Amino acid sequence: MLNDKLAFVLVFFCISFSSLAQLAKVKGTLLDAQNKPVSNVNISFLGHSTQSNAKGFYTIKVPVNKTINLVFSHLTFKKTTIALLLKNSEDYELNLIMNEHEEEIGEIIITKDKKSQIQGITTIAPDVIKKLPGANAGIENVLKTLAGVNSNNELSTQYSVRGGNYDENLVYVNEIEVYRPFLIRSGQQEGLSFTNTDLVQNVNFSAGGFQAKYGDKLASVLDITYRNPTQFAAAFESSFLGGSLAVDAISKNKKWTAVTGVRYRNNSLLVKSQETQTNYTPSFVDVQTNVNFNASAKWQWSFLGNISQNKYNYQPLIRKTRFGTIDQPMVLTVFYEGQEKDKYDTYFGALKTTFQASDKLKLKFIGSVYHTLEQEYFDILAQYRLGENDVTIGSETYNDVSYTSGIGTQLNHARNDLDAMIVNAEVKGVYDWKNSNFEFGVKYTRESIRDRVVEWEVIDSAGFSIHPPIINFAPKDEPYTSFTGPLVPYQSVFAVNFNTINRFSAYAQWSAKTNLENAQLWYTAGVRMQNWGITGTNADSSTNSQTVFSPRVQLALKPNWEKDMIFRISGGYYYQPPFYRELRDAGGAVQPNVKAQQSVQLVLGNEYDFKMWQRPFKLVSELYYKSLNDINTYTIDNVRIRYAANNDAKAYAQGLDLRLNGEFVPGTESWFSFGYLKTEENTNTKGYIARPTDQRLKFAVLFQDYMPSIPSMKVYLNLVYNTGLPGGSPSYADPYVYQNRLNDYRRADIGFSKVLTDGNTKKKNWLGNFKELSIGLEIFNLFNNQNAITNTWVRDVYSKNEYAVPNYMTTRMFNLKLNAKL
């Protein structure tokens, strides 16, 4: 209790600091009269300078609340001078045409680009991603602080959005769709997400109502762009959880650039903090590169490649869990034999070329191959003892088992193998005409899956084998009446599936802007189409071919008010054609006639930019409703989703998302998020019940601060509170009978960072070799909350009782981190 109070005081003491220093960022693209990028333009003010790269892009930091003259100079073009008066805000965009005649533009105040506001997209700065503390630091860690994005598992990078599950989210890197492993069932088996945060330049996220140019999923889009280097650089990170190295390279003629990252992660620190004592030897490694080649002013080529190997070797030894109530405290002690050996090898390569056919037409050609080899092998024998916990103060057996009410044995076995290859070929185009924009694309995807599932579970309680609950065995009064039937496992799955899925998809959308009498209006209308057919086990493409069409619309209105507001409305039809996981039922068999799940969505949004304490703030509000049909119901166990592989349900999701972000401390961006969600499903007209992702309330904080007297000492807080999810039910339980919820999820992670040197200060000692060098301390689960992800059900054959024993997540932990940039 004392530690919790000290930790509580520490958090609020740290977030109370403030500072006065502030820099703004100006960025943009420089073009000539023919709209070609101009490189090597010198941009300077008061002795500070930078240069534009081969694509004409530049970025420079400038002071705020004072007038400065930004000078653009080049040997071929005339000098241009712009007087700027910048306000406290995020990034500012200034694009110029370099003229042949010298000119000076009058003083201006730069305003932010409204593109993300118009499209309802949340933009996340890469530096926030790197600094925010979390057991699984990265882009997903930041997403979980947004309203409408939920996760109750800090060991997993998976997330659900507005009532959808983990399989309903689109993820793109450089416009190329990426995938996650198939067989992972536990968050602690996840080593590394695909996205390498060391390589990221832009991150955009949409929680619903997204445009037709994005793919066919029901929930969200995460659109990531990797960096195109302008000079040589290197970054290094090391901590108790692993390390990473990233290198930016550029050729002498500046036509070739490459950014490459190597990552290693070891989750031993996290897993060993759990209740189960283990011998745990994980190895999560990946290498990723993004190579760009500027062949000419019209042709650009790029290659994105990734090789990853995740090895998960797990040998549980002993577990002791205390649970129950004050009146009936219980203790479960488990002794283990055996081990688990999992392996996930992934190979990914994508080639992309961009051709500027004319001033108005741009074409893109994308080809990618994703290959994953996965195996999940385990044989684990668990012998348990269930008893009452003696909590009598002064007793000789205090805090130990005073009476044993149940003993038993559980044996789990699996030999699961999967080999999947996904090939994509795509053509995309963008045509600009006056104040409108037309985008189109055609894509072919071939998914080849070879899958073997062999797993079973045997449960023995007090010497009696527990029968499967889905089979009616007689008699019911064991052990008083002997059983003479066959002995079968409590759970058993055996299936071998070889399937191929061919998909053809296309989209077209039109965007335009018009000026009304007292407002500005942006609108986008588009449609998607997908056709797919399944061959192989239990399937024939001639009878299993399906086609869907998805019209979508977005409108954004900015009135000419004194208050800076934008109103949005978006929605349409969203289909999710079944992926392989959705075709496989709980018994492992492929059901080829599964239809695409359908969602009709409506999103109403408002963004209000305002000043508070003379600093910029933004309030984002979104009200949404989804009507869902042909639903493929599922259950979630940790992060493993098991589908019924039918379309016998309908559902809905409705909610409200709020986010207030701004400079609560000058020079830093923080936000507070609140979300309300209600999602229910109706299976075979039985009535509406909560879906597995029915996360009613969500509150999250991302807070950045630094000490005014020591500005190099920075503090980062990541706080999440979620109400409990439906779940933790016994195997084969009928959700209409079992509608209990897990406990609320509460977690706070805090990080302290001491910047030893950065680019703004010149050091004459060894620190001068670094552009940036910092050392940090992270405290995970600051208040040491016990969060349960699932329940283990322990049976007593004599009393006929079943006890729900919570499986708790990680406890409080400390992590040291070193970051360096060259």
C-alpha cells in the first residue's frame, strides 16, 4: 500500500512541471515553374539553415511568437524571402514555386494543413511513438490511448476498434497491406509487430468511415509511411527488453536512398513477472529495409523487405494463484511438466514504382509476396491442488492451504503447422483536374494456405476423466455410478486443409472542394468491388464465388466562423470478405460458403481548434453507429479468435469518442481520451447479448512533460482504464447462458528520460559525436494492478463445482533504456 501511495504521488508530482521554451516546425516542398522538385535549396534564418532534398522536401525549426525572415536561396533561382509569425502549434506546411525573379512576400501567419481533419484521420508524430512507455512500445501502444481503440492485454500489439475484433483492422506500410501471424494464441507469444518504429515518417489512423481507396475491412485503417532519408544517420536503442539499430543511407548522386532496421526483443522480463514460474527462452528477431531509387523526375522505384523469426520456448514450472472472496478465499497451486515450442518465420517483399505520366496523372504499380511458416508444438501436464486459503491472523498455516477441496490433472497437446503464401499485384492511379481529384485502382490477390491442426486436452479430476460437455453421457451421478462408455478427450480438434483463395478487387473515388457563400465544403464519393473464389478442401470456386460492392461517402464543412471548426459526416457500406481464419470453424474444418460480413456505418464528427492559456488545443468528437449483418460469431481466448464460420447473426455497435489534445505543458503535445461503446449481437433470433468486444467505457491519458529547471529531464505518462469485457467463460459455454464480465482493466506506465545531448547544443567532449543521446527509466504497471485476461476453470468432480481462477497479466516492473542518434 505504501508503494502504491508513493507511486501515485510520484506521477502527479512529475506531470505538474511546466516550461516556457517552444519551437515550431516549418516544412514543405519546393518546385520550379514546371512543377518539378528543386533540390539543394538553402533555407535559412538568423544563422540557422537546412537544404531541400532530391524531392524538394525541407524541414526547419523556428522560434514562435516573433517575426522571422525565412530566406530561400539557390544558384539557379532568385532568392525568396518570407516573413513569418508563427503561433504555438504542431507542424506547419509551406510549399513554394521557385521563381526566376527575386521577390519578397509580406508577413503571414501559417495555418495547418486541413487534410487530416477533412478525412477524419488522426495523425501521430513519430517522436511520440518512440518515447511513450509501454510493455509493447510502438505504434500500437499509442493507438491504445485513443478513444474507440481498446486492448486489455499489454503483452499483445493487437487492438479492437469500435466493437470490431483484431481481424477487422487494415494495416498498410507504404500503401502495401501487411499481415499478422495466424497461429498466435497468447500475447506473450508475440515478439514484434511488423511496423519498425525506427523507420517511420508518417502515421495516419482512421477509426471508421474511411474512404473507398482503402481495403475491405469493417473497423479501422492504419496507414504508415516509411522514411526517405536525406543524409546519413544512425539510431540505436538498448533496454532490458531488447534492442534495435536503424541506419539511413544515401548515395553520392542522391538517387539511391535506404533505411534499414534490425530489432531484437526478449519478453523474459515481462513473462517472469507473472504468477507462473517458468524457464523461458524467447528469441524475436527481424530485419527490415526500405530502398528508394529516383530513376528520373518521372520514375521512382522502391523496395520494402522484411525477414523475421520468432521462437518461443516455454517451460512452466509452478503456479500459485490466490482468488475468491473475503468469506471464501481460495488458493490454486499447479505443478507443471513438459514444454511448449513455437516458431514463426515470416518473409515479406514488395516492389513499388511510381510513374508521373503527366502533370495531372500519376500511376503506381505494386507487387508483394508474404510467406509465413508457423508451428505450434506443446505437451504440458498440469497437476493442480485447489484449497481454501487460511487468512486467520496468528494461525500456524496463515496464508497457506488449510483444506483441499479438489485435486486433478490436465494434459494439453498440440502439433499445429501452417504454411501460407499471399501474393498481391496492384495498379493505382491519381488524376488531378482543377479543384477535383480522381483515384482508382485494380488489385489481384492469391492466398495459398496449407494447414494442419492437431490438438487435444484431457482433464482428470480426483481420478475421474472429465467428459466433453457437448456430448450427453450417462449416467450423470459419477462417481457413485460407474461409467462404461468410451474415454474421449475433453477437447479434440483434428483437421488438414489445403485451400487457395483468388481475389479481384477494384475501387474508384472522386474528391472535390467547393466554396459556399459562408463555408467551404469538401466531398468524396467512391465505390469498392471485390470478387473471391475458394478452391481446395471442402471447396470449389465454381460454386463458392461471391461478389460485393461497397459505396462510401465523406463530407466535410468548414463554416466561416470566428471559431475554427470543421464538421464531418461519412459512411456507407463496408464488407469484409472472409480471410482463412474466418473460414475455419471451431472444429478446424473449412466452411467455404461463409459470406462477407456487412456493415452500414454512419460517423458524425466535429473538430474544434481553440486557444487556452495562449496555447493551441483541439477537441475531437465523433458519434458513430454500425448496423452489422451476416455476422460470423466468434470467441476470444487471450488473443486467439475462433469463429463459428457461419453467418447466422446480426449485430450493431454504437458509441461516442472524445479526445482533447494540446499543449498542456508548453512545447509538448498531450491528450485525454474518453470513449463509450455498446455492441451486441443476435444469433438465430435468440435475442441481443453483448459481443466479446463490448468495452463499455474507456479513459486514457498520454501526457508529456519536462522539468522547467532541468529541461533535459523529460517525463512521459501512459494511462489506460477500460471497463471489463465479456469473457472468461468455460470451454464450450453457451454465451446466452454465460454473460459475466472480467474485471476492469487499469494500467499506468511512466517513463523518465535524461537527454545528455541533442542537436541544439554542441558538446566539445565525447558527447559531441552524437546528434542525440539519452538514458531513461520506465516503470510498467506503476500501481501494480492485477489485470486478468482470461479464467482457468478448475473442476471438483465430487461437489460438481467449477471455480474460475483468473489468469493475471504482468506486475510492476522496471526497465532501463538507452537511446542514441548519430
